[in-house]
Amino acid sequence: MNATGKLTILSLATVAASGLASAQDTARPNILYIMSDDHSCQTVGCYGHNLNETPNLDRIAQSGAFFRNSFVCNSLCRPARAVVLTGKFSHMNGYLDNESGMKFNQAQTTFPKLLQKAGYQTAIFGNPHNQQSS
């Protein structure tokens, strides 16, 4: 996907089984969350740069939402993902670095778990580095 560097995508996708969803379920929006890391905004076309060709991400950005002014509370990939999943800073969720071999604490509340409680089916795929969140 990215010719000059690693582009890691974590996606949270909701899946509805056709014909089995109730009227209430069909009114609920599908959610697709794409998180790419290990690059700057200059590597994605929808941010006005042409370092790489990213037509699929650009197409998704045209009909969705993307951030022009955002900040990270941990710039390391796995701890940053743990922050997004839990909503807690690294020192609070316990996932501090990429090198120590620590495992993500599966017992924590994560937004996929909250979506599941609300009736959504969730999945994480891509490169989660053993950071699955049931």
C-alpha cells in the first residue's frame, strides 16, 4: 500500500448478517475505523501531498472523516494503539513500550468491548502486535 514505508492499518469493522438483523440493528450505522501509523501526513494524498499514491485512502477520506490537527500521547506504535483502544494514557493502561515484551492487558475496557455491549459485532485486523481486544 505504501511504496516507501511501512503502513500499518488497524481496522475496526462492524459486520451485520443479512436477513438476521432486526429493524433496530439496520438503523444503527456501520463503523469502520482505520488507523495507519509509522508515517507522516506527507505520505498520504488526501492531506494534499503526493509523496505516495494512496487512491483508496483518498477515496475513503472524501466520504468520511480525517483529522488535520491531531496529537499523540505515545508515538510508539503498540502503546499508541493501546491508548486508542482504552482511552487511557500508557502509564494508566500499562502498555509502555515496544521492546519489553509486555502483553496488552485484555481485561481492560476497550471501545470494541463497549461496542459489543451495544450489540455490534467487532473485528480487528491488520497488524495489532498481539493486541487483540476480544
